[in-house]
Amino acid sequence: MKKQIFYLLAFVLPLSFAISGFSKVKESNPKPLSSTSETEILLEFLEANRNFINTDEAPALVSADEVKKNLKNPKYHIIDIRSDSWFDYGHLKDANNVKSSDLLNYFEKSITPSDFDKIVLICYSGQSAAYFTSLLRIAGYDNVHSMNWGMSSWRVDFAENSWLKNTKNDFADKVETSANEKGTKGTLPQLNTGKTEAEAILRARLEELFATPYKESIAKSSDIFANPDQYYIVDYNRLDRYEKGHIPNAIQYQPNGSLTSTADLLTLPTDKKIVVNGTTGQETAYVVAYLKVLGYDASNIAYGANSYMHKTLKDNGWGAFTKKEVNMYPVIE
């Protein structure tokens, strides 16, 4: 019996030491952490849950006519993000004057957004309202819209201070018609919020962007035409319009679908300033907001093609701003 015990111990003890030693090796060499970047985590979340910019719902514009008809509708909530002085000069009845930097806090603490069918953001020209509407959509507020043309479509004095003095034809003869090719797919920008969960990363990005004035995301067409080589120019128009004339070096990206990881998003550079060009600057303000959330150095060409080839747009019926867009609706002064 003693011999049997001895032989059993002789077999079991070495085996137990071997198992114990193997366990210690595993503990001292833990499984490597995932190499997924913050941007990859965020992009996967956005494409699965907040992919508004790549759908036919974008841009979320409502007309001045619609807003006027719903001024007494309790299911419509109007937010005017213009300066205090311009708001005091004239605003829509029952509009709420909220600074763009306070919008996120306003949605979380001052209203219950789900109580409304539509929440409408209004600014001077429709561009900054479009930008912040896009950020709010990315934040998860799917009922937010921006008013087309901003207060410029409400009354002529507002239009004279904004759209009417910025529609120009100065570079109509400088556009090119030859196509420019997209680059090969590369990498995403590298975000460094210090967060590991998608919604926490998104929150950090939104807080930073709401705190940053929209004017820091504007590019002038005159600067782009003067130095097109300094920018990566995204022409966010249908191919037929692109072929009729675009800024030199501009590359066509199809609206409502091209800026995804499976399409053309990764052809955008991370080491060059991106400027996005469209017809009015409103549709592209939505795009710029999305790109900036992902960490791209992106800017919007103010007033879009209206700022450099207005007559061409007008002659072809391509979204030119004219006095026909201006109403004479009442304001509260």
C-alpha cells in the first residue's frame, strides 16, 4: 500500500507543479489589449446608430413657409442661435434665443426634446444652424432641423445682411471640368479623448465642438481659388453637376452615402486641411460637422458655389439664392 501511495505521489506532484507553472506563465503574459483606436470605435458606433449624414434624410432642412405655418403649433420648437443683438433686432414669435455653445445643455436640461415633432434651429444664413443641427442629430436628436436660408428667407433686411451680399460670380470662369481622382484608402484620424466606450468618446467630441464657434469651420472660396493645392477639396455634388464645373483640384463625392468606411471615407487625408464644397454651404455644413466629430480637419466653403458661380447656378436652376427666396414675414422686435 505504501508503495502505491509513493508511486501515486511521484506521478501527481510533478503534474501539479507543471500545471501550476503553466498557470503562472499565463498570468504573467496576459492577452494583448485590442489595438482598436478611439476613432474606429466611434465610427463603428456612428455607422450603426447615427448614420444620418449618409442617408437620404440629410440635410434636414425646413422652409420658412413651413415654420411660419406652425408658429402656433405646440409641437414645433424654434431655437434662434444668432447673437443677442440680432435677436433683439427681430426674431420669430416665441423663438428661444440660445447660444450655440449652450445647445447641448439646453437639450438636456431645459426642454424634453421628444415632446416636439420638430425642433427648428435658425441662424443668419442657414449654415451655422445646419452645422449645429448635424451635431445634435449625431447626439441622437432625430427631430432637429435647420431653417433653409436662415433668417435671410424671412425678411429682406436679413437677406441683405447675409445672402444677398455674398452671392457672387467672381470665379465662374476659373472652374474646371476635368475629373480628379480620389486617393487610395488610408487611415482614420487619431482621436485622443482618453475614453474607451463609443458613447463616452462621442460625448467628449460633442462637448469640444459645441464649445467651438462655427466661424472656425469656415473657408472662403476666394482663398481656395487662390491656393487650391493647399487643400483637399471635396466637391459634395452629384456627378452631373461636378462635370459642369468645379473648383480646380476638387474631387467629387456622391452626397448621402459616400462618407462611410465601406465607401470613400478613408480616401480623405488626415494630414491635410479638407474643405467641403456644395451649392449653398448648408448641405455641406452637415457634412463638416460629421467629419469634425471623427477628428478630420474639415471646413465648409461659406455660401458654397453661390459665392463664386452664382449666375451658373441660377441659369441651371441649381439652388441659387435669389430674392424669390425672401418673404416678408413679421418679426418680434
